[in-house]
Amino acid sequence: AVNYDRWYRHLHKGVAKGNYYAYLKTIFSNQDVINQIADETILQELRQAPDDMEQQLANYLAVSTNEKGKAEAKAVYEQYKNLKKGGDAKDFTMQDAKGKNYSLKDFRGKMLVIDVWATWCGPCCAEIPHYEKLVEQFKGNKNVEFISISLDNDKSKWLRKVAQDKPKWKQFICAEAFKSDLCKNYDINGIPRFMVFSKDGKVVDLDAPVPSTGGLKALIDKNL
């Protein structure tokens, strides 16, 4: 049913604009099929924390008859509603090379740009020179701060990499990696991930463009 829905939308481009869940009822008569597609779709959409997530949830609830699916969707909504743009940042702790703990709140007062990476992640390491260039472009701008947070389980590998590269911006680690509060709070299950927060601790973008595309600089410029 899910594959059929994708095929149908491919042939009839634009048919699903607006209320997607109401649209499902126009092409399927079997409620179980509607529930299956709607249940899968709403969870995918809510986990992206779109600006219209409240409306999407309401549209879904009006169509689905699967009470278990509805309960799961409501739970996911509660988890992700503060992750949409403009929502309050969720705090977490990280350590510097000396083992000192820092909090996300310690960086309030400036726009904060975060690079989440690990030494074992090839695409992450490939972005480092581009991130370095970005940091250099904003050198002297007191309104923005750049940091990197490693998800290395092995702190020694991270320390060697930092010692080798000698980055000019602040470096931290969450050695619990994907089990850390950072990853739990921001649904990070893959890296690299770039995130941007406003000076007053609001979400600007939790899945910002990688610096190599130029999109991250444009995002910073737009929100400074």
C-alpha cells in the first residue's frame, strides 16, 4: 500500500498538497490501508519537527482509526514539538579535553553553531576544512560562536585528532556517543550533523546544511 501511494503520487504530482491525510481517503477505500500509510507517514513527518506539525497531527488524527497509532503519534509529537524552529533548546552536558563539564546554556548570548562529528566518520572529517574556513570567515564577530562536539567512545582517539589538527575553535566530546543526552535530546542517529541556535537559546536549525555546500554560511548570515 505504501509503495502504491508513492507510485500514485508520482503519476499525479501535486495531488497530495495540503491535507495529505484527507487525500488518502480519496484514493483508498480500505481503512486498514489508510491507517497503515497514515501511521507511517505521520511518525516520519513529526520526527522532522516541521513548522506545521500541530496541523499535521490534527489532520492525521481526523483520518486514522488506529488508536495505538494515534497514541504513538501523540507521544512522538510531545517529544519533538520543542525541536521545531523557534523552540527552546534542550540542554545537555559535554566535556573539554581537560575533562571539564560544559552545558549548552554556557553559550547563551551568542548564536551557537555546532558541528557533531567523530574521528571514525569519514564524511565528518571531510567537512572539517570547510568548517575551519567558515570559522575563519566569522573571525572577530562577537555575535556567533562555533564549537565541535565529538561522539567518539574512545576519548584518546579524539584527543590525538585534536592535537594533530590544532583547531582554532572550541572542542568538546560526549563520550556516551549516541547514548548521550545530546543525541537523545536532538534525535541524532547519524553524523555529521550541524545545528544552529539563537543567542537566546532558541532552535534555528537542527539539521543545517553542511559547510561544504555554502548553505551553512548563508543560514548564519540570515539569522545573525
